[in-house]
Amino acid sequence: MSVIEVRGLAKEYRGRRVVDRFDMTVARGDIYGFVGKNGAGKSTVMKMICGVVTPTAGEVRLFADEAPVGEAATGVATNDLGRRVGALIEEPALLPNLSAYDNLMAKALAIGIVDAPERCHEVLRLVGLDYAERKKARGLSLGMKQRLGLALALLGSPDVLLLDEPFNGLDPEGTRSLRKLLVRLNEVFGVTMVVSSHVLDQLDRMATRYGVIADGTMVREMTAEQVQAECGESLRVRTTDPARTLAWLQEALPAATYRVEPDQAIIVSGDYDTEAVAQALKATGQVILEFSPRRRDLEEYFVELMEGRHRA
């Protein structure tokens, strides 16, 4: 079941559409890796999902499967959104003259958490900031501010987390610890997450699904398994007659997956055997210009998607 459904979303600033005809579906339990270049519209989309920014057009539905007939389009009462949806978008919204603990208390009281002091101490321990709870926010490092922002997002025990570049400012150990925390929240507590990040190797270790945005429009959504399949081992084949070669290979080895690149090279992936491909090519009697194994780099794969060179 979907917890986030976005259809035809658009946002316009001063006559310029930064998000246009955007669709997204996030299923319950997903860790959804949201990938795109700087300025592609990721932060704007996430702000519209959590209600911080009003869309110019389109629809965002949250927890729609739980909504009774006649309920608002969000599928959840407005006064529950502060608890059920936690967000860390762009920079943490911190009060610089308050301590880390007091920042949490201010939000806890605003959203009506009954056991506020206990919960504030709990989330500080969870993100590894309990040692600095009395330190004023203005004196925190960038990485510590990111952790405090995550603590604020977790305060209401949300069902959904929207995290925009959560690894920003963290050292390698901090990045690893945060990734493990997010995976634990997902696996143990069932928290659904949308995580935008340029740190693709971290997304690769945690994401169950991906969405790629370019110029404010969704390019493609896919599962982690699909990404691995398309970034896995493959063969690059070029012959003097690509069309005939492709038809022959598809007939001889129907279980494999084929893709033709702009230079007419044929990429063979999925369920194939290198020797079987070689024998099939030999049977065509064509001149083989290239026959090389390759493994696509994850970063290269997503860059191709973002630049429109490889679309489903």
C-alpha cells in the first residue's frame, strides 16, 4: 500500500516552473532513494509533500489508504501531520540561542507530546547527541546540527521521514552510524523514508526503491533489484549489422536482457552466459567489432538517467 502518492505536481516561482507534471509513489516500508542534480527540484517536492510549500497544481496524498470516505486529500487529519510525518529538508530549523534539548522541547510542546522530557532525551540518545544536549544550537558543528535536525524529525515517532541530504556535514563514521540508524528505524519500527542524497554509495546500501528527477520531472522509478540488474555484469557487443545481430541474439538467447546504445552497441545483461553469446555471434557470420565484458558504475548509471541518456 502507498503512503505517499503524488500526481501531476507542479510548482511555479515568478513565472518559472521548477517542478512540472511530477508523479511519485512511495509504498509503506520503502526506503526511497530520491536522486537528482542540484536544482532539479528534490527539495521543493519534499516541501510540498510535507505541506511546507503549496503546489501550483497537482495532488499529494498521504496515508490515503487509511482515509475514511470524505476525508481530506492528505488522508490524515492536519493536526496529526506534525507527528506522522517527520522532515529534515535543506537546513535544520533550529533556534540558535536555545540548547539542543530546548529546541526539542519547543517542538514537543508545539505538537502536543505528553511525555515530552522523556521523549526529548530518548531521541537525543538515538542520534548520538545526548552528550551535547545543553549546548546551544549556534555552537554546534554542521554534522551535529544535522543530527539535531534528525532528532527533531523523529520527535513525534513518525510513520514517514523526509530527509534531504541527511549525510551532509558528517564524517565517514558519522555517515555510517546514521545509515545504520535509518536502516534500523525502517526494519524494526517500519518507518517509511524518502532520502535524497548525492552520496550514492550510502543510498545503494539502504534504498529499496529509487526515483530519479531531472528538470522538475520524474524520469523513472525503479526497485533496488532493477538498479542492481542494470548496473551488474554485462557484455558490450558491436558488429557490422547491429539490427540483424540483435534479432539473432534475442532469438537464440531469449532469457537475456538487451539494450542498444546510441553508437549501436548492444548491451547484453541479465540471464546470459558469455560463451553462449560468443557462439550465437559466431553463427551469424558477421564481423565482430567489439566483444567486451563491463560493469556499469552506479554513479554513471544515475547520471545517464538524469541527463536523459537512458530512460525506461
